[in-house]
Amino acid sequence: MANSPSGDSVIGRVVRILDTFSADRTVQTASDIGRRAGIPVSTAHRLVDELVTAGVLERDDEHRVRLGMRLWELALRGSTALRLRQAALPHMEAVQAAIREHTQLAVLEQGEALFLERLSHPDAGANITRVAGRLPLHASSSGLILLAHADPAVRDRILSQPLRPLGPGTVTDAATLGRRLREIRRSGVVIAPGSIEAVSTGVAVPIRDAGSVIAALSIVLPRDADPAPAVSALQSAATRIEADLKFSFPIQ
Amino acid sequence: MANSPSGDSVIGRVVRILDTFSADRTVQTASDIGRRAGIPVSTAHRLVDELVTAGVLERDDEHRVRLGMRLWELALRGSTALRLRQAALPHMEAVQAAIREHTQLAVLEQGEALFLERLSHPDAGANITRVAGRLPLHASSSGLILLAHADPAVRDRILSQPLRPLGPGTVTDAATLGRRLREIRRSGVVIAPGSIEAVSTGVAVPIRDAGSVIAALSIVLPRDADPAPAVSALQSAATRIEADLKFSFPIQ
């Protein structure tokens, strides 16, 4: 019932439709969506109509569609992401007030670092992370924290793949990265100069819940800044977030 | 293809499944979901399996499911809600730093005020709003701003329905509410003592984009606080948010 003749489920197609939207592409026609999602145009039009009826997409006066507020509500209202982010936000604000640079919260999702929150100081430098954006685990400071504490199967998979350089400081040798991850587990902190951008240093620490690392908290500093105050602010914030999580609910 | 024999589309059922999750119910079994969504248990199990495969839901060790990080990513990455919220957040932080009470951002969604963001000061008083939560338009200060500037058809519908009291100060008489809305359009501000909770006063102002009111920015004050500093902080923040929106993209 739910499958097309090709065996492609309606749910799979809807996910592919939603996946065509991005920070740089917030409005599209149904035909464009079909083409980008690899769905026949007539099917795309019918599914888009149904998604508009359900409020998942919203249509404008020019018959183009965008992601609906209703989808935002359904995705957030009961989500672990929202509860983790709400627990972290006040402490991220304290970090930002002290260090005055970009402050991020990330989780491990499908082999990448997915950013749940980013606070940006008006005077802060370059930073490519975006809320709901992703970065490779081996290159971003948050990703290195998440990778160091990931399931060994995830670690083995990442280490067996080509490690693409994003910046001049990205570790691209698997043996070196493996040693680096052991060192991160021992020290509890990542300091990654130039790993993504030559002009920046990522600093990150883990956030634990019930003993497991569930997220990474990070700051992007100018390359020449002393990382010590950032490490201290992040560690203090992580401790407070962990305490608040203990009184709220288990994340995993 | 996408419809069950009852004419209920897969998309409609998926929305009903997602709608069973809430801030107080983040983990459920497929059977519970089916019962709450009014979907036969066998169908619910099959749809939940498909949603887990797609990453929209995540399954835990006890075979219960929760909303997935992938759903959060798909809903936010290209969303108007995220871009509006990102434009507003730094200015909401400034309001909160000055007034030290709850600061909220809301939009009109399906005849209610839907809250996109809430910043809470540790010392702030009672406040029932939640991120991704809703409040009635006629009772909340944000809702009154949104209702005053809503499409006349939305206003007529709300004014023709029973206006349920939420607090001792809720306006429940349609003629009085109609006059109040005209006054709000004239003054550009809502000050609503006891409209939701007897101990609080909601204060709200509109945020405009391309001439239209697209959101409301609000503060919840203790009932006996002077609202003047809050009004001034909100108006100044709204002006700055509107300026930032002008340089980003049209919201509607």
C-alpha cells in the first residue's frame, strides 16, 4: 500500500523531498523538488500537495513551497534535541559572555557531527558551522570529541575511509588520528588549530549523560588566541549542563 | 497508492504519529502510538518501522521509539522558523540581559500562537510557554499582537468562537476583544496583566517584515513590575530584528 512499483516507500520519498531544502534553498517549486529528489514530476506534485494539506510544507502566492511551521513544531515538541539544547543554552550563553566567540553544541548523527545550536558573538571570527548543519567527525573539534567516544564500529568505519583535509591542520592519516583519539579520551579536551579553517582553532569538550558522551560543546577561536580560558569555560559549562540533565531526563 | 482503504493518506498518518509526541511524552511503543494516533496497531508497527529506517524516529534498547535527530535536521535546516529565530536570538539575549525575565518569540500557526524561542532567566517567575508549545491567541500577549494583525478572516473566526478564560485578566467578551485589538494596532504594544496567570503580566510587540507582522516578541513580568522598561527593550529589539531581517531574506 505504501510502496510505489519501484519499492520506494512514501516515507522514503517524503524524507528525500524534505532533504532538498537547505539554508541556501528554502523555497522551491514541486517540479524542482521532484528533480532534486529523483521522484517523477507527477508524483512529486501529488506528494507536495499532500504535504501542503498536512501543513508539513507551506505554499506561497507564486505556488512555490517552503518547510512549514507545523513540521518545525512536530519535529521539536517532543524531541531529545530540543531538551538537550534547552538544558545547554543558558550555560552556552555564559561561555559566550566570557569568551565572546562562536559557541556550538553538536551530536553524532549518521557518522557526522550535527550542530544543534550555535551562539555567535558579533565580533567573532570565521565559522562555517550552522544550526542543523553538519561537519565531518575527523575534522571538526566537536566531531573529534564525538568520534573519540563513538561506538568502536563507527570509529573503525571512519578510520578505514579516506580522511579528506578541510583545513591545513586536518589529521588525514588514520594511524595518527587513532592516536589522537586515544589522547582525546585521556585528556577530555580537543584543541584543533587549523583543522577546518587556517585562521581558526576549534576547542571542544564532551557532555556526558548516565556515563556516556552524548554531545560536544565547542568554541571557535582565532588561531593565535590562548585556548586555556576557552577550555576552562567549556569544562565548567559541561559540568553544569550534565548536572541539569541529571535532573531532567535520560537523553539516551 | 498512498492511501489506505479508508482514504487516510500515509502522510496524514505519519503526521498523526509525530503528533503523539510531546514535551511530556518523548518515548513510546509502536502500539501506544497506534492507539493515540487512531491507527490500527499492525499498520502503526509497519509505519513506525519505516520511520525508524528513515531516521525520522529512533528506537531504543527496549524497542520504544523517540523523535530522531534526522527529523530535527530535516525540519530545521531550510526552515523559515530557524532563520527568523536566528535573526532574533542575539536581540532576545539583549532584552533578557536588560530585563532579566522570560523572553519569547512567537508566530501565528493554525489559529494559535506557536513559540519559536524562549530564553529564561534563572530568577524569572512563572511562565507556561515552551519552545514548540502553543497558547491561545486571545489570551497570551504574543497571541494578541498576532491576532490584532492577522488576516481579518482569522480574526472573525476567533472572535466568533467562545473565548475561554485562562487567567483572571483574559478578555472573554468578543466586543471588548475587538476594541482591544484596534487599540493594539494603534499603540503597537500589548500589556496584558493576569491574562494567563494571575501573578504575571505579558508584554508584547510586533516584528514586521516587508510591512507585514510576521511574529511577536514578548516578556513575562511579575504582575507588580513596571512594564515601561520592558516595552522599551522589546521595541528596540524588534527594530533591530527587523533591520537584520531586511538584510537576510523575505520571511513571507
